[in-house]
Amino acid sequence: MARIVMKFGGTSVADLDRIRNVAARVKREVDAGNEVAVVVSAMSGTTNQLVAWVNGISKFFDEREYDAVVASGEQVTAGLTALALQQIGIKARSWLGWQIPIITDETHSKARIQRIPTEALEAGFKKGEVAVIAGFQGVTEDGRITTLGRGGSDTSAVALAAAVSAERCDIYTDVDGVYTTDPRIVTRARKLDRITYEEMFELASLGAKVLQPRSVEMAMKHRVRVQVLSSFDAPPDSTQILPGTLVVDEDEILEQHLVSGIAYSRDEAKITLLKVADRPGVAASIFGPLANAAINVDMIVQNVAPDGKSTDLTFTLSRTDLERALKVLDEAKGEIQYEQIIPDAAVAKVSVIGVGMRSHAGVALTMFETLAAKGINIGVISTSEIKVSVLIAEEYTELALRALHSAFGLDAAV
Amino acid sequence: MARIVMKFGGTSVADLDRIRNVAARVKREVDAGNEVAVVVSAMSGTTNQLVAWVNGISKFFDEREYDAVVASGEQVTAGLTALALQQIGIKARSWLGWQIPIITDETHSKARIQRIPTEALEAGFKKGEVAVIAGFQGVTEDGRITTLGRGGSDTSAVALAAAVSAERCDIYTDVDGVYTTDPRIVTRARKLDRITYEEMFELASLGAKVLQPRSVEMAMKHRVRVQVLSSFDAPPDSTQILPGTLVVDEDEILEQHLVSGIAYSRDEAKITLLKVADRPGVAASIFGPLANAAINVDMIVQNVAPDGKSTDLTFTLSRTDLERALKVLDEAKGEIQYEQIIPDAAVAKVSVIGVGMRSHAGVALTMFETLAAKGINIGVISTSEIKVSVLIAEEYTELALRALHSAFGLDAAV
């Protein structure tokens, strides 16, 4: 007998038929003798509708009320999933964030889980009852509802798995695992059997939508074995579970590849400031106002301008922040003293990721040569121990992905 | 300065524009110096959708999960209404049933409120904050969400008004008050300025949909002054509030009418059992099985059959229960021993109501004569101290209402 947490995303609970499918999958685990906690997201589309209502009614909204409104979506699916389980003879009850309680800090709309008392859940397990937990939500010490940010149900699931010492946290989604890159773009992308926490964290942070980065961080910290798998692959009553991708410790992976995956993000924009006076404190004069406006800057490059007295500075940021950033920089122009500002929203970030890079130099070089051979210019570069990211013109995204996927030997055999 | 509770039903919060309208009406009361608690229903249609999902996923559902699902609708409107108030400069916060808490018994899906601690709400009033309370919901002592049954937000509002000793409980709805009868049928129906608790309770119980009967019962018990008025009559920012109908104690009404209103209900069915053996215990053999199947019987008439040895028995019940009742009676036929069973779903109940009846005989007679003059047969009669109800063929409903409205002098001047 094992204890497992199963998490189902919005597309997996999108309607009653799919909720029944979820129940059948849970039943399979219960019938196999497991203790099961289920974490559910809102029906797909619901959260967007709720967010749209909040934005429609209030310009600068109180995030405590935002949380009260948007948390309702998971409440509905938790109740319906518990009912679907009861309907097929499985003892089950729903748990909302405040009922367990999942205690978070007070950073409404992107709260962090602080602790999860497990007495109530343990009592349920003893009764042979499946706990169906509303994902994405928690509660502050003083009883206000919080939410954990987009994709927060992944974090709920991993945190619960850590709290109840689950053997595994299965994240059911609409793809059957983690791929070497987006298979909609690179047809020869391969599903990975295993991936390390570190790589998964980078993949998720750099554009792969399969898991919320914070959930991976938490899994890594608490050594929760996470499995990404599909809700839609096999018939739900099939006893044969198709394996997904296991996210595990590095030492559980025998054969390390140099590069494990290639991520991309189109949610990027670039701003170049030409001829900024090259003096101490200039970076602060630029990035201070942006930080005050809660605009995150990602990659930064600074070049000395030809005249030797000024500098050209390029940085990237989220595309949704571009307009606001231009406004902030325009207002701070007097202090920063730049000659020209050049925004570019038609850029993409492509990243190669692999723990194998630690011991093998040359990944960055291979990446640059591969892109150069296809005539793709690199705008900005950023590296860390296990990844290299480059900014390119957006229109080259697919070409770059395919070329890199081949160059790093990731293509599936035809 | 007064303290008031304002309740807005589903059509009053049906979309963002209407929620803004609600906020404007609340602002008017706050600007007038009042302490305000607002109770909101779910957006119209939402509860039906949630109930349909529950019915779709589970045949004999766990009502604790039903409650968790359907309570989400009011959570959304409470948050949105608080935001709409903040947006126009009014301090406000949402309160869910479990946050106050509104403690109920464990009769899920039709729970009864047991107590409402007011410390949190009082603290909010002191801060000048409007409390926006999710109607229809409560919580059990052990932390499960409950709901109060259809129309339960009326009960939430009255219970809160009693708990915080509000001067008035304003029930905003899509009509501008309580009418002598349904104005869609009788064009000369008049809006009542005042009505007694007892009359309002009978009207609500006998078919008028303007208030939930239980809320009237509670208002009567705690002497809460209830006002029924429209969310849609005047522009929300108008300082002139159109008066609705006040539901008050009998001694607050100076001029008593013999009859105050005429209610009708098409949610009726009739069952006649012919030639039931006339022996002791026969009623129990009929109504016992129905009670066990949770089918409520309303009016009952028993006649001695021509042969003197058997009896004919007619009773009425809710139309939605008719099919089930026939099945139950068929199964119990051996024990009851009746010759024939005649169901009739095409019936309506028409009731005249007035506290004036207590001191004036002859209301029933006037009613029977009026209906007879129009050629309307009376099936079953039931009376109480302040009402007379008759069952008639459904097709005569409008004719009966108009005739009675005139006969009891209720017609508005033309």
C-alpha cells in the first residue's frame, strides 16, 4: 500500500464526463490498495471568467477579494469530483483550503504555503476516505482566502504530497509527460522517462507550461517524487497505466544526456537604450524605476558605445510589461539620460537545458554555431550552470528549435 | 444613524452592470450615515447551473458536497460586490458563511441557522466598513459548508438583521413591493404599503414568490422590520428612494382590510382514491408510505361513498411529487384496498389571505359565491384563521384571481 497524491488540471475536469474520467482513474489507484488524495483545478475557462469579472468591476482591485472570487472555481470541481467518486462506490469528501487548513502567508493572489496540518487528512485516510482537495487555494492565519498564483494547483499537490509524506505526486495533464521540446513544433520530440528536479525547474521557468516552476522548486526541496502523465491516454478503467515522466533526484538517473530539453518562450520583449551616459549609478537609475513599477527584468547586456563615453544597454522583460516599461523609462528620461530607446516585442527566448552541461563545456558554442549555420542572429545571451538562453527574432523560433533539437542529438528515431 | 441590512437577489446581481447598480444603492445608504450589511445571492442562473452539475454527476448525492458546490455562487457575487463598493470609494469586505461564522444545523441543503456571532461584523461596522455577506450559506459546528434551501438568502438577510439588531432589512428584488395579487395576471392589482408578518407568511407559503416563507417566519419571531423594494425602479444614485412594502406587526397597520391579498400556485396536483375501505387506520395506510417517501401532502378531503361502507379520499401534493406518489400508492395498493386511483395534475390552488378574517365571518362564503358565479368548480377547500384556499381546475386560475380581486374590493382605482 502506498500513499499518493493525484492532481488533475483544468482540461482534465473541464466537464462532467471528464470528471467521471478522473474518478475512474482515482478508483484504479484506490482499488490497487493505495491511500489517495486528489487535488483538482477549476474547470478550464472558469478561472479566466472569474478574473475577467474582477478586472471588469474594479480597476485596482483588493487582492483579498480577488482571491475570494477566483477560489470558487476549485470549490466547484472539488465537490463534483467527490460526488463522482461516491457515485462509483468510493468514499470521498471535498476539502477546501480553509478546511484543512492550508495556511499561507498574506501575499494574496500569489500566496506561499507556510504549513499544512495533516490531522484531518490522516483521519480521513484511516477511514478509507479519498480526500478531494481544492487546489490553488489556501487561507491566512486570520481566515481570509488566498490563492497561489497561476498554476498554483501544482504547488498545492506537491505541498500536500510533502505534508502527508506521499510516495508519489502524480500530475495528470493533457500531455503524457515532459518532452525534449514542444512536440507541436518539433515532430521528432521525445518523451522523457525521467528528468532531474533542476532541469525540470529550468524547463518550467523558461517556457515549458507542463508544471508551475514553484511546484518543482518545492518538490526539489522536499524530495517529492513527481510524475507528469496524461488524463487522456488510456481508458480510465484500464489497469495498464501508461508511464509519464518522473521528476526525480539526479542520482536516480543513470544515463545523463548533455542536454535534456529545449524550452522556448514567446512571452518576451526587448528594450535597447542607446547612448546612455556611462557613469556610476546608471544601472540603478534605469532598473530602480522599473522595479518600483513591479516590472521584472530578465536578461541584461551592456556594451560600451563606439564613442567610449556612453554605453548601449539592452534588457529583456515580459511582453505584457512592455508598454508600462516604456512609459516608466520615458518619465525617468531626465535622470537616465539616454539618446534613444528601441523596443522590440517580436522576440523569443530559446533555452537549452541539461545537468550534463556542468561537466561538459561546449554546449553554448554548439548552440551558437547551430543557430549561426541557420542564419539566426542572437540578441542577448544568458547562462547558468545548467542552461543557456538566447534571445532571437520571434519568426525564427520554430527553425531554431528544430535545428537545436537535432544538433544536441535529441531527435527520436524515425 | 441607523443600521440596515440590504439584500439583493439573483436578478439584481446578474451581471457586472447590475452589481455596480447594487453598489450605488449601498453607497446611497452609507452616504446617508447608515451602517450597512449587504447580503447577496448568486448571479441569476448560476445556482441552477451548479445544481444541474450535481444532478448530472451523481444520482443520490451527498448533500454535504451539494452544499460545497452550490455555495460557490454567492462567494463570487460577495467578492465582486465588495470590489464594486471599493471602486466607488466605500470601504467594504466580503464575508462567507464560514468566516462570520453563520452557524447552522447539519441539515445540509436546507439547513437552519442556529446562531450568528457578531463580533467580527461589529468590528467591521466600527471601522466604517460595509460587510458584504454571501447569502444562502452557513457552516456547521464542525466546519462543513451548508446551504439554506431555495430563497435562502432572504433568510440569511433576516437572520443577520436580527443578529446585529438592524433597524430594517431591505429585500431588493425585481418587483417594487408586495402586491394584492400577481400584477401580470390582474392588471388592477395594487402594491401594498404595509402587510403583517402573518399575512406575508401565508402569501409566501401559498405561492407568492417575493419572499421565502422561512425568512418571514424568522422576521416575525425576531420582529425584524422587512421592506420589499425594487433594485430597478429609480436611478441608483437618485436620493429619492421609492417606498416598497413594509412587513410589520399587526398593530402598525391602522386600517385593516378584510382581505389583503390573493395568492395562487400552479405547483399542485390532486390524487383521488375511490372506494377505499372505511376502516380504522386507513389514513395511516395511505399517508404513512407517502411520508416515508418524503412526499408532503397538503389538503385532504374524505367523503363517505354512496354505498356507506367505503370512502372516497382526495388529497393534494406538489406537482413534482405526483409521479412518485402514484408509484408509492400502487405498491401499497394491497394494504390500502382502494378501487380506483385518479390523478390530476391540471389543478391550481387559489387562496385569499387577510388578518381581517379573524373578526369577520363570511370571507369563505363570498369566495365560494364569487367562484360559483363564474362557473368555477371547487375541488378541495382548506382554511385557517387568516386564509381560505381552494383547489380549482388550472385553466380557471386567471379568471378566479380577477373575480376574487374585484369581489374583495382590492382593485386599484382606474
